[in-house]
Amino acid sequence: MTAQIISGTEIAAEIREELKAKVEELKKRGITPGLAMVRVGEDPASVSYVSGKSKASEELGIYSETIVFPEDAKEEEVLAKVEELNKDPKFHGILVQLPLPKQIDTDKILNTIDPRKDVDGFHPVNVGRLLIGEPYFMPCTPHGIQQLLVRSGNSPEGKHVVICGRSNIVGKPLMAILVQKKKGANATVTVCHTGTKNLAAITRQADILVAAMGSAKAITADMVKEGAVVIDVGVNRIPDATKKSGFRLVGDTDFDAIKEKAKAITPVPGGVGPMTVTMLMVNTVRAAEMQSA
Ligand SMILES: NC(=O)c1ccc[n+]([C@@H]2O[C@H](COP(=O)([O-])OP(=O)(O)OC[C@H]3O[C@@H](n4cnc5c(N)ncnc54)[C@H](OP(=O)(O)O)[C@@H]3O)[C@@H](O)[C@H]2O)c1
């Protein structure tokens, strides 16, 4: 069996088309969804992520602004900016690009964002609301994974989902999303981590296996049940002399071997990645709808 390749690029494009219509509806009512992004320093990955989000906003007709602080910015300056953005009705969503330099307390900054503008879904109020099944916003990567599953015809309902990784941005919120007694969820969820004994024995029980470990090709074909659906969240650089950059990106799964065994699998790149930015756009539009209701 050769697996169905679940294209995040295609599913993200489908969602963006739907969003355009929602943005049009809001504009007819005189509302332009607005997204404020705060970046501190010039970390190349952060610069690239923020510019990708800004480009996606522009394509959808969402107004966005990026506020850039120098690497040595003081915590109080960033906090004051977030407080100002909380009050600014132009912006329905606020995002602070992580990681922040070490002199700034990340939790303090995230906890200052108004939960109704917290389009990353990282504020403790949103984390708590997610767990009880009433989120204002779902964090973008796990929400994108749910959409990939549902829209590719691989609904998690009634399935055993095994998630490898328990980070606050992927593993834990994905667990909280998929365990809800809701459409597109209602799964039996197992979360694994480095404290898990005999990982392979658990991953082999998965109808849907999610790899979010940050470890190149850590999930091998023998760890996957025949006919399982595999979602690869990992983005890892491995040396590749044939590339100009000297490296290439691989996921957390051994894609080539697993695709001969799985029912469906996401590629890296082109799987989960394009969904993350798209779900940020979904949250921004939702924020504008909520704040104008
Ligand atoms: N495409 C996207 O949009 C997107 C978004 C976010 C993240 N990512 C990628 O997804 C990956 C995970 O990101 P993250 O932020 O969730 O990572 P993270 O914070 O580093 O967490 C990794 C998790 O995996 C677990 N883990 C690591 N190695 C393991 C192993 N051998 N066996 C079992 N569990 C293991 C860790 O367990 P412990 O808790 O025990 O340490 C931890 O819970 C990274 O490659 C990241 O770049 C991609």
C-alpha cells in the first residue's frame, strides 16, 4: 500500500479561500480584521516567520502591522506596547513572536495579552478554556492538525490517537482538542514523551500517530501500524551536501519507509507547516467577528 499524501499546502489554500469570503463579509460591515505582530530582535527564523504571516494577511485583506524592538529591548517597553495594542480597536489579534530574548519574561508578556486578542491561543485563560472545550482560539499548529485530519477524510472520531511530544504549543493542546466530545474530535488520546517506556509498543497501537518530538526520523516504519494515519509535525535540519544551503528539512518520521505502510501521511515540508500560518489567519478573522458581534 502506498499512502495518501495529505497536502497541507492544498488544504491551507482551501481554508484561505473560505476565509476570503468571511473577510469580505466583515468589510461590508466596515470592519477590517487587524493583526499586530511584535518581534524583538533579528533572529532570522523569527524574521522569516513574521514576514510570512504578514504576507498571508495581505493576501487575505487582513490589515497587519509589525512592531520591531531591538534585541536589547527592556521588558517594560514590550509590556507597554502590548497594553497599548490591547486597547487599540484597529487590532483584533495580537501576536508576540517567540522566542524572546532572555532579559524578557515570556510568560509575563503572554499573560498581558488580552485573551480575546490572543490569536496564538497561549494565554492561560485560552489554555484553560481549550481544556474545558470552550476556547476563544485554538493554538494554530494543533488546530491545523485537526483540520488536516478532518478535511483529508481521516476524522479522529472514535480513533486511538497517539501523540509523541507534550509541548505546550503542540502535544498538550492537540490532546485537549482531540479529546473533546465534539465533531472532528472525540478520540481516545495517548500522549508520549521521553519518560514513556517502550514507545514503539504504544505507537503501534495508534490509528492516528502524531510525531511532534523535534527529532529527525525518530519514528521508524516498525513503530507504525499497517494502515495508520501519520501526521509529522517535526521540522529538522539535516546536512545535505547536494543542497546549496548544505542542509535539508526532514520531519520526525521516516517518511519514505512509512509511506509504504501507512494509509495516509503528511510530508515535510508541505504538511503541517502551511496550516500553522493559515490557522493564525482563521483566528484573526474569528477575533474580528467576536469583537464586532
Ligand atoms: N510545522 C509547524 O508549524 C511547527 C510548529 C511547531 C513545532 N514544529 C516542530 O515540531 C517539533 C516539535 O516541536 P515542539 O515545540 O512541540 O518541541 P519541544 O518543545 O522540543 O517538545 C518535544 C517533545 O517531544 C518529546 N520527545 C523528544 N524526543 C522524544 C523521544 N525520543 N521519545 C519520546 N518523546 C520525545 C519531549 O519529551 P519531554 O517532554 O519528556 O522532554 C517533548 O515533550 C519541532 O521539530 C518543531 O520544529 C513545527
